[in-house]
Amino acid sequence: MFNDYFSQAVVDVLLGNVSAKVFEDFETNMMSADPGISIEKIREQAIETCRKIVIQAPDEDLINAWSVLSPAQPNTLRTLPLEESVLILTDAALYGCRFDWSTEKIL
């Protein structure tokens, strides 16, 4: 199995598992996104990473966590561009985490 959809499609065509029509489907449906990458999974992993680092007290309970859009510049309300960050709500505090999505680390 290949992570890249196009590479897997080439192998499947060569093996006779699918027809060449798979390339038409690729061109019309999947040129803008890789089906092997799930944005929701990446966001869930970011939330989990932030939760592990930020919540240190053993008695602090997580209520919920979200991936939200926030201004790229800190301490501003309406500045473009916006970037995704992680917001964590516990029974003791509200945490705003700036997250580097490429290295999967908290900034």
C-alpha cells in the first residue's frame, strides 16, 4: 500500500485491479487534496498534544477543546491573516495554544 493516492492508482492499473478511468476520477476529484490526509485527524492530534502539555495538574479535568481561528499576531482582536490555534477549556482554566502545524509542536 502507498500513502500517495496517485502512486497506488498506478500500481492498481498495472496489476489490473482497476481501469485507466481511475486517473479521470483523480483529475476531477482529487487534484486539490490528498485523500490520505485527514484534516480532522490532524486537528484531533493537535488538541491531544496541547492537552498533554498544558494540563499538568492531576485534579484538573478537561471539559472540551477546539481548533479555532485566531489572529496571527498575539494580543490583537481583528488582524488578518487568521491562523488555526487550539482552545482548551478545563474546570480550572481556559488555555489558548498557538500550534505549529508543520512540526506539530506548541509555540
